[in-house]
Amino acid sequence: MIVGLLRLDLHLLEADSLKAKRLLIKSLKDRIRNRFNVSISEVDGNDLWQRSVIGVACVANEKRMINRVFDDIRRIVINTPSIELIDSTIEIL
């Protein structure tokens, strides 16, 4: 069993309130959760309007599979017009 952790540091371009931020983050998390069988949560920046850190955990039997899932998740974030990916890190356990 291999566990992968992905940390996404995001800038929310169109969030002008915490309510707007929550809507953007919930939509993104739901899209990722429905497409991939991963655990996802906002792990930092909860009180900031335009910043968020998202944590994603994935369990698989091959490192290659985890990397493929995380690359696809990053692609979804990059292609979301109202969200800018500032940084992402992957940790494999």
C-alpha cells in the first residue's frame, strides 16, 4: 500500500467574501472527489478570502497511479478560470 499526499496552494481570483470563497472551494472539491476516489479538504487559509490550501490524500498499490491522479487533479485546478495554482507539492509515503 502506497499513500500519496498532495498540497495545493491556491489564489482565488474572484472571491470577494468568505461565502464566495467557500462556494469556489466546495465546487472544486466536489469535482475532484467525484472524478477521483480521493480524500480532499481545505487545510489552511480558512479565514482568508482569496487564499486556500487544499490537501488531497490518495491510496494505491503503485506510485505511478498516484502520480497520474495528482497530475490530473493539478490539471483540473490549472484549467479552472477563477483559481490560480500558486504551488503544489507531492509526498509519497
